[in-house]
Amino acid sequence: MQYYSTNTPDIKVSLKEAVLRGLAPDKGLYMPVTIPKLDDDFFATIANRSLPEIAFEVLKPFFCPDIPEEIFKNIVEESLNFDIPVEQVSKDIYALELFHGPTLAFKDVGARFMARILSYFSKGQDEDITVLVATSGDTGSAVANGFYKVPGINVVVLYPKGMVSQVQEKQFTTLGHNITSVEVEGTFDDCQRMVKEAFMDDELKDTMVLTSANSINLARLLPQSVYYHHAYAQLRRAGVNEDIVFCVPSGNFGNITAGLVAQAMGLPVAKFVAATNINDIVPEYLRTGLYMPAPSKSTVANAMDVGDPSNFVRILDLFGSDHQVIKAKIEGIAFTDDQIRAGVKRIDQIHSYVLDPHGATGYLALEKKLQDGQKGVFLETAHPAKFPEVIEPVLGRKVKVPPRLQAFMNGTPKNTGINATLDALKLLLLK
């Protein structure tokens, strides 16, 4: 399989180059030259397949034979060694619980997978790979832990000062070793801009092997398509035969892009719903046809505080920038902080299910968007215990903290601070 840049489709690169570069030289994002269709037998038998078995079949066309099948099968099994269950919350709405991995967030799937892909490609190289990543919360913890102590790989995590929950911050700032945590005087959009500028900088490109573990990197994004297939398999196994609508709490729009890839491979999805907080750039585009990035606003659903979603260009690319086609595939809806808090409280009281602020937008969106004859699945992207400052005042009680999370909370932060400029980042990297 070859990969092209969304800015220059005629220029194609290998899987290894796409993964190691992360971002194309022309600032485009890499996309596979084709999205293969899975055969009918796969979907006819999907209910009887395990998560690793589904993942192997879904991802094999993108990663093999660049990676030999036996090695790739081991990568899949090592990456996806935790449960991703579907739980019924109300009559027609289900949660896809993506918080059972090491850092209790959906990004464990892509980060653990990518760490092993990069480790495979780094063998035999003379110099270390530096993974540069911007985070508004869970990406940093998932990537840092996914790559922790992986030989030949150093990780630099940029995060906006004061805009990441204490729990999320502890998950990546307490590690040390090959993980460097950088607190930026700015917003998440500043962090993301700095990462992109670093990839374009000639001095950095000549000095080090630099790649990204944000969802701009295909090795982070593509494995996320697996859990849509896995959710479908679980529902069919449970006897759910209605049309399925997936609702995705969306910030950088990588997660929903992965879902659209799953649909393009043949997964039967009636529709996708993109749920956002007040950073409603894409819902407004879907409503008006105008894409108008704006400075990000801080909210209780901080992982979605994105004013210029980087993966939106991939959605445009998938559908030829045709607004009507995109609008037919995706519905958008946004929620305020007050609506999110009220939703968390109501769902706990009525259904005894505790949502995190991001998953709450997904549930609320399905309440408004589901039609008769449909079942909805929202992505519960992180464990609610990661957001105690939001959830506990709403519930009026403490949220039980899983042991894995408590272990992070007992650690001592190791971080450094810089201004939101490329020069400041270069000085740190070149040291």
C-alpha cells in the first residue's frame, strides 16, 4: 500500500516513510491510495471474531506486506490486549467503553499500536526517533505510556498550561526516562501549530528523525477504525439488528475519520454524528458549508477544545470536498458546559451510568438525532475518574478511582515550561 499527501495526491510514499514523517513535506496529511473493501464473509462471521482477529483483518491491507503478516499479527495482539466492551445505557443507546486500556482513554488503542509499528521500523537505524506530540489531555498520557521505555524512541509532549486536568497531566509528566513533558504558555492550537512548524523546519529535519503521534499520523489513526467493527460485532452477537448510528465526541476529528474509513471498508453504518463542545467549527461547517477556524475556547470537555481540527482535511479528501455528500454522512451538534453537566447528572440519576464530559456530549447527541428503527452507539472516550473536578461536583459524590489511575496520581511531575514559539521548541529539541 502506498500513501499520498492530501495537498499533493500525485506524490506517493511507502508506509514506512508515511509513518516516520507523520506530516507530508507539503504540510498535507497522508492517506492510503485506496481504501479496500472487506469481503462479505468477514461481516457474515464478524460476530464470532475476537477483537485481535477483527483488527488483523481490518488493518492487514494497510500494513502488510510492508510488515510480514506473522510479525503484524503479534503487533496487533500485543497492542489490543484489553477489553473494549459495548454497554447498554438506555433503551436505544449504548456506550462503547474505550477506557479499559493502560491510561483509561481511547487513545491507548492508537498509541500502543503506533509504538510497536515505530519500534519495528526503527530497527537498524543509526539514530533515535523523536516523537513530537501535542495534547489537550488524553493523547499525551496515551502516547507517553505507549512509548514509555521503548528502545530507540524519545517522546516530547507539548501541552497547554492550565488547560489539562490534573489527572491527565500526572499521567505523562510523572514518567521521565524517554518522556519529556513540555508545558506551553498558550492553547492547544498553539501546541499543534508548533508541532507542525517543527516538522517543516529544515534544521530540525537535518538534525533528527522527527515524527508525530497525534492522529495526523496514520499509524495512530488507522487502528481506531477497528473498534467500530468490534462494536458492530458485539451488537450483532447480542441480537441487535437495527440500523446503527455512531456518535463520536470530536475535537481533532481523527476518531470520526477512522469511523468513516471503517464505513468505506464496508461496515454498515447508518450515519455518524459529530458531537462537540462550544468549539463548534465542524457543526457550523455542516450547517453552512463554510469552514471557519477560530481560537479554541476552554470547556469542561477539554480534550475537544480545538478551534482548527487537523483531521478535517482528511474528511474533505474522503468526499471530494463536497459539502452535500459530507452533510449526508455526518450530522453535527454542539453542547455548552451547562448542558454537559446537566446531562452527566441526569444520566446518572435515571440510568445509574456515570459519563465523562466527552462521552456526555455523545449520549446527548444521540438523544436528539436517533430516528425510529435505529440504535445508537456513542464513544465513551475516557474514564470519568480522569475528570473529578468536573464530575464530582455534578454528582455530589466521589468517583471511584481505578488502581491504575491512582498510581499515576502518586507520582512526582517532571516537566519544563516554554513560550508558544517554534524558536523555544527548537532550542529544547536541539539540546
